[in-house]
Amino acid sequence: MPMLYCFLPIAFFMFLLARAMSAGIDSNWYDAHATFYGDMNGGETMQGACGYGNLFEQGYGLQTTALSTALFNDGFACGSCYEIKCSIKVTATNFCPSNNNDGWCNPPRNHFDLSMKMFTTIAEYKAGIIPVQYRCVLCIKTGGVKFELKGNPNWLLVLVYNVGNAGDISSISIKGSTSNEWNQMKHNWGENWNTGLNLVGQALSFQVTTSDGKKLEFNNVAPVNWQFGQTYKSIQNF
């Protein structure tokens, strides 16, 4: 039987639970299994299916997990946060794909493929696969929501990250400074959203809705002279 290590900061997680309940997040415990991938330094966990790139630079570090198909929700679960007994908190930054051999990440299984550091926090390395319980919790982030702009004048791709509270995004709209009309962006992959509007030379505003239904407007977060390949930080968060 694999040995599990339980170090539970009770006061902190009771605080998170109270906030989650007030925010309408499902705080019930569910059964799942967990494995790990990569090494203790985060090897193989970067550049995941959520599009965050270097997880250290983006503020996620090694407190991360890949989600099975049942949990990943075609990328809409990117950025969501989970508590896994006993007791760690991780952010969804990658996808654990299905295979043809009845793998642990195949539907309908709920499965967490943790970074090695997180796995060895709750179990011995040699355990390999362990049963766990998990629940959704609020994401605690420092600073404002960030928007990384990529693409070209006729195809703008926006990576949105450092999203607090629910953490995962259900929809995004965009508008340029010469218009009063919000335009719905298309979910592209992971936490990347795109539009075909040519908004070069206009300040950019975003309207972001998270999975719990909360909506924030980030007005003129990118200035008139914004550039592709740059990241723009707002002063707001959920």
C-alpha cells in the first residue's frame, strides 16, 4: 500500500473553503486517481496544452497538474484550481490525453497527472498511481489579470492568465478604442482566444467572464501602440 503524507494547514484551507462557497464554486469532494510526469525541476511540465508556456515566468511554478479528458473540458478548465488530499493545491496547466489501452486519463475517469514535486508531497515516488480525493477551490493570485498578444494584424491571439477566484474562463469579448461595441472572441486552444478583427493602432479592452459567472471589464489594458509578442498587465483581478 503506497504511503501518503498528510500535512494539512487547516486554517488556510477552511478560509479557502469559505470563500469558495460564497463564490458558488462546488466544494464537494470527489474520487479520482493521481500520477506524475516530468522531474523535480519541472522538466516536461512546461509548454503545456493550456498555452501558458514557462510556468515559472507566468507565476504557476510547480504547483500544477495535467487534467484527464473528463476534467479538461476541451481547455475550458485551464486555470482552474484544485485541492487534493492530503493536502496540496494545484492549478490546471496541461492535458493528460487518452490512449487506446484503457489509460488512467481516458473518459470517464477523473485523473490528475501532477508535477513530480506535487506528487511526492503527498505520496512516495515509487507509488506511481494513487487514489485521491479532490475538490475545486478558489485560485489565489497576486496582481492583475495578464494579456499576452500574439498573431498578426488580421488574426489576434490572446493568452489570458493569472486569473484569480474561479481561475478558468468561459468567455471573452474585445473592443478597440474607436468602438463602443464588444466583440465575442473565439476559444482557440487552452487559454488562448482569437479574433479576426484588425485592431492595430487602437487601445484594447477586454470583458472576461469566468466559469462562476463573474464578469470584469479591463478597459484600455493594452495602449494604442501595443505590440505583438508583448504582455499587458491589468490592475484588476477577480
